Amino acid sequence: QEFVFTGGLSTTQEKRRWSVDASTAVSTQDGARDTQRYDVTGQLRRFLPARWFRQATLQFESNEELGLDLRTSAGGAFGRYLVQSHDQEWAWYAGANLTQEQQVAEANKQDVEALFGTQYALYRYDTPERTVYADLRVMPSLTDSGRIRSAATARCRYEIVKDFFFEL
């Protein structure tokens, strides 16, 4: 059996955008060890003149299959919208993360990472409404030579009938 939950809240105002996203997956099998993972991320983006922005991110992750009890990351970045219109946004950003990891079989570890990322969103508001969103982040370690983490997200949302959506 597998239980998966994903949810989020966000808002965009004239000077800022904030979001809180969470996901969890729990798997159980007869004759195998149960596994679970979760991720909770909060982000605040402050808009600056000429399509520039600064952002702060706080993230909590756990993944039993990787032996990761808890990874806490806090970071900041500056970025710029390369495209920003009524129906699409494309941005890049760069900054740094501080992470602390509590692993099952190892000592706690702290790390400083560079952060490079890009985000793209396409919006269509006419019927049927649809949205495409993609985010790619690369985080090379500045304190653990050779370690590079990355994360990618892709979401598509399509309106089947008025106010009823299919999301992948």
C-alpha cells in the first residue's frame, strides 16, 4: 500500500510572493520494511525594480530509504525574470544554502552549498484553464568537495470541466 499527499498554499501580491508546499509518501509491503519520506518547503520572494528579486527559502526533508532522518536547509538568493508577462514567467536565481543533516548511521553534518536554479511557468486562463510549471535547482557543496545535489519539479494542471482539474 502507498499513501501519497501533496499540497500547498501560495499568494502573489504587488511586492512579494510566498508559498508553503508539502508532500509525503508512505509505503507498506508485506515482508518488507515500511518506508516514508516527506518534504516541507516555505519560500518568500520579494520583488525588486527591473524584474529582479530576492528570495529566502526554508526546507525540511526526511527520506528513510536514503537513511536521512532530517535535512534542514535555509538559504537566500537573488534572481531575475528573463520573461514576465500575463501568461508566462521564466526566472533564474543564484545564492547559497546552509544545511544540517541528521542521518541514521552517521554523525550530524553541516554543509554550505551554492544554489543555482531556474523556474518556468505557463498560464492559460481561457477555457479550459491549464498551467505548466517546472523548476530545476543545482546545489554544489562548498564545504564537501565533489558533492552536488539537485532537485527538479514539474507540474501540469488541466481543467476537465469548470473548476474541476486534473493535475500531474
